[in-house]
Amino acid sequence: MAFAAILVARLPASWIVPAGANAAFSCASIEGTLWSGACGGLLVERMPLGDLTWDLEPLKLLRARLGARVTLVRGAAHASGEVELGLSGHLTARAVQADLPIDPQLFPGLPPQLHGDAHVELAHAEVVRGIIMQLAGKIEVHNLEDRAGAVTPLGSYVVSFPEGGGEPLGQVHDLGGPLSVEGTLRLTRQGGFDVQTLVASRPEADPELANSIRFLGSPDRAGRRVFAMSGTF
């Protein structure tokens, strides 16, 4: 038994992790062992994610879960945290920290003219079959800009998700800048999102940005207008 444990602990990662671009996930280069290794040039469904390092937690295997401390780096983007994967595909993440630029190459679904920096601190997250079931922590966006033509500053914002059951419901507010924003972001069980906010321009707002706010409808007594948006990821 001891010999088998030592053998598995020293098993080269290259024997387990596929190399090449034809697998669902693959690595351009693989170093280390199954328990502590590195995957250079990680591809998932042919999408480049960067360089991954991991340290497995063997005791999690006793609960039929694969657990590891992971770090992912791609250029200026950096993320780390503790992840657990169950047999049913139930993914749990804890102590997640990430800093990354808002760039079209990293976020293909976002409008390409949006740029800025994101900071993520998540105490807890659970994902089942690609659906975010639970989320606790905060996501900040700093120095957001619209670079369609002239650069238009859009400000900085934060979404805070408290611990709790039910669909994740985050509180949205600005961190200063040309727009005053307050509202909610709800993540649905159908893999979608629903944004409900009140928005008002501040005196320092770019004239075009202030004018665009007027198309949201009539303001309330505080000069705020409703901005609502929903969709799927």
C-alpha cells in the first residue's frame, strides 16, 4: 500500500494530462507530478487560458472529490483559489482572488470597445453544469472606458454578493466617476442575468455620455433613470 501511494504521488503529470490541440483540454507543455504540476499553454475547447499550476489535496479524494490549490496566469491576468470537483461535475471554489484587464481577448462576449481592469474576491462559489448556483464575494471594475472613437471614461463599479441561498443577488453601486449607479444584479438558474439599476450623470460626465442617459426615460425626483438589462451567458 505504501509503495502504491508513493508511486501515484510521483506519477508524472504528462501521463495524465493530454498534450496537443485536439483534446477538450490540453497543454502545450507539462511539468511536475500529478499532485504538484504545471500546464503551460492551457487550451479548453481550443480557447487559450494561460499557464496553470496546481497542488492537489489528497484527503479530498476520500470524499470522492478532486481538490486543488490552483493558479492561472495569462499575460497581465492572474487568478488563484481553491477548487473542488465532484463526480457529478459540481464545481466549488473558495478564496478566489483575481486581477485581470477587461480585454476582448479575455471576454469575447463583451463589446470590444470596453476596456478597464477587474478585481475579484470570492469567498465561495458553486457551479453546476455551467450554472452559477451560489456566489459570495465581490467583483470590482475600475477605470472602465468606451474606446469607440474618442475615449469616454465610464467610471468604476462594484457588485457585492452576500452569503445566502436562492439565486445569487448582488448589490451594484458606483465607486466614483461620471455616473451615479445603484441597483442589483441577479444570476438566474437558467444561466442568465438580470440587471435593475438607477442611473444619473454627474457634472463631470462627458457631454455625449450625459446625453445618452436621457434616452433611458423620464428621471425620478432625484434625477435618476431606470436602466434594466437581461440576457444569458
